[in-house]
Amino acid sequence: MKRFQYGALGLSLLLPTAALGDFQYQETTQITGGSMLGMMKFAGRFSRQAKDIGAPIVSSVYVQGNRMARMDAQSIEIVDLDKETITNVDLEKRTYTQMTFEQMRQQFQQAVAQAKAQQAKQQAATPAPQQKPDNVQLSFKVNVRNTGVTKQVSGVGANESILTMEMIGTDTTNGQQGAFAITNDMWMAPEISGYDELREFQKKYAAKMGDVFTGNGVSASLAAMQPAAAQGMSAMVKEMSTLKGIPVEQIMRMGATANGQPLPAASEAPLPPSPSGPQMPSAKDVAQQSASSAIASKLGGFGLGGFGFGGFGHKKQPPPPPDDSTTTQQTPTATVLMESTTELTAFSSAPIDSGKFAVPAGFTEMQPQLPQAR
């Protein structure tokens, strides 16, 4: 996930001799658990991509002034804030695409316009007597707490902060609640030499993206269509601004909870070991994923997936009748659909070859796929 960190630029402007240098690090991300991991392992029997889903993804990240490049074994992404372009390189196909921020703005505007048109079309096609009121009310809860726990991460002392986000669905007819929840267990290092280069780039990038997604009344249209989502994003930015330090390790969970409760963090409730071999998904796993996907359509097409809001809680199902022949068990109140771990290592302020920010020679440019007006 991308994290927007805000800081003051005034001091550096007053000190022209303190020029920013280069910074690089390595990022390793791996899906480490959750019910979806077993389903993907099973799908790996039929798909190479699904088979490799649990393998670590190792990326090298380079920052040089207003440019950032992220490279892994299959691809390169180059962000140039001066040119306002994002270039994606496919190393396997030896092709690349380049999209400007203006094209991104147009793409987002078209997506919102199409969503509004589709919504109006559906309302017009449904006779008034058959229209059913929406009895699910959405709300968001975001919270950051510092636990006071410390540990060593790759030789660096880190403090634990836990970020919880819940998109809660409340049935207005009976008051029952369910939530699509995200919990990010973050281990924050106090400071790393050279990290200011990355932080400064992220601040400028966030400002540029703010211009892309809030220009020409787009954000107002989105807020009008999904006011709860807009409020949730505002709360997330406010809470994340309280985080202090550098996230050298993150364990993020996505899942569903009952009664609007947050998912427990990885340090508080470790998952059982995942089976090593492919597993046939259970009916419960399939039902959970289907419910999340169906409910996600309520926010469909509004670009919220990139911020972790892919769906919201479904109505709590009544517990099964007790079985007198067995010990009574409580119905689970939380299900982890996916858990991923990201670790940052190999920090360096050594000079970076400018070739890291260029498309390799001999690659063919392809046109980015833009939505067609309808």
C-alpha cells in the first residue's frame, strides 16, 4: 500500500546548500496467510500466476530528486514528477506504456461520469413501485494506537503502531452490523539516514495526485455519491498523520468482522500455519469471498480499492442451533481473508545511476488503455 506522509518543506528552502541526495532500499512483500491463500494455492494447479501467488516479491526502489523507480523481476514503474508521467515497463514482453497525470485525470473523470450515468440508467429502468429502499447504512472508523512494544527489525530498533480501518454496514431495520476491516501492524523505526529523500518525494507525489483526483469537481461528485467513503478517507488521512517514524515492517490483514469490530493485529492473534500443499477451498471460504465481492459493488468503480476499501461488512448471520451432543462453541466474530507482510531493508544513500529511471533500450512503446466514452 502507498502511504502519504506530510512534512514541512520551508526549512530546506531556507538552506540551499542542503541539497537532497539519492536514496534506495529493498522491499519484500509476501502473502503470508488468510483463507484466500489456500484457495489460491488450489488454483495454482491450473494457473502459473496463481501458483506463484505466495512467493515473495522483491522490489528495489530508487529515489533521485523528483523521480522514483520501482523494479522487480517482471516489471519497472517510473514516476517522474517534473514530466508528470508514470511509465510501466513489462520486462517479459519487452514493452512499456507511459501515462501522463492529465490522462489519469481524464480517466478518473470518465470513470465517475460513467458510474453516475449507469446509476441513473438503472434507476430509470426500475419501475417506482418495485424500487426497494437501501436498508444498509455505511460508516467508517479509523484508529491508530501505539502499543509501546519494541523489537529489532533487520537490525533496526522499531516501535509498534497498529492502524485499524473498518467499513461498517449497519442494517437499519434490525441494528445488526458487519464490517469489512483492514488492520496494519506497523513497526516504526525512529529514523534512517537518507529517508528524507523518500519522504520528500512522497509529499510532492501526494500533492500531484491530489490535483489529479480532486480537480474539476470530481471529488465533490464522488463525495455526493458515496459520502461515507469520503468521510472515511478524510479520517484515514488525519489518523495516519499521527504516525511517527519509518515503517520498516508491516503486517496487513483484510477480512470481515461481526458487530463492527476491528480485525485483531498479527502480534495480538497470530494465524495458524498455512498448509504447505494446495487445499480445496471450503464452502465457507467461497461464501466469504463471494459476500465481500458482492458487497464491494456498492462502492464499485470509484477508485477506492487502491486505498484498501474494497467492500464493506455484510449482515451478521444468526448462529446455528446448538448441538446438545457436542460442546457449545461460539460463532467466530472475525475472518482473515488475506494477510501480507512487507519488510524494508538495504537502505543506502549511495549515488544512483540515472539509467535506473529510463526505459531499457530496444523496448516497444504501447499505448495505455483508456476508457471509451459511452
